[in-house]
Amino acid sequence: WFLSSSVMFCVVLWPNTVESLRTWLKYWVETPGAMRAAAAVACLIGKVAPEQALEQAQRSFCSVNVSQLTFEHLKESAPDPSLHRLAELTKLGQCDAFVSHSWHDNATAKWEALQTWRKQFRSKRGREPWIWFDKIC
């Protein structure tokens, strides 16, 4: 009760408080905050310090331009390490989407959904999207 009353008191007395809260939340939600959170999760999983996880991610994160993908890439469920050649090193925060999927799903439906999204993305952004795709990256 005390905390919620204090927050309301601050919001009422200081109109700039709302903007300050928005700015603070935005800071923690945007890329730097997301990177810190991802690094923290990685350290829990891999028993590595968050700083080391973030450094490793910055050195090795990659994505693929959706225009490079073919239906065959989605259709074939067998691993193919040679597909990694399609990926390019990418700065954290510069990838447009994360794509992971089930190999048991209908390949045609997945391909059509990806192409629909790609078309909408190109229309809105004027460029091809870059994705982290589990089979390639």
C-alpha cells in the first residue's frame, strides 16, 4: 500500500515523473537492456559470466537475408552445415526477427507464411529482412 501510494503521490506532484518513468522503462526494454537480459540468461545456462556471454554473442551472432532462402531450405529437415555459408555476422540488435520452427510443420505453409511476412516487411521498411534462422545460424 505504501509503495503504490508513494508512486501515485510522485505522479500527481511531479508531472515529469511519468515521462521519467517512461524513459527509464524504454531504456531497460530496448536493445541494451535486452542484451543484458540475454547475457544473464546465457550465463545461467552455460555457467559463464554475463560479460563473457555478451562478448561471445557479439563476436558470433549472425543472420541471413530472407531473399537468400529457398523453399528447399525449409522443406528439408536434415541438418546441413553447408547452409551456414548463407549467414553473415550481424551486430546485436540489427537482426529483424528470430525464426525457429518445428520440422514437423507443413513446409509449404511455413514457406507461404514467411513469404507473406517478407512482403509486408519490404512494403513497410523498403528493404529485405534479416533473420536469425535456426537451421542456418
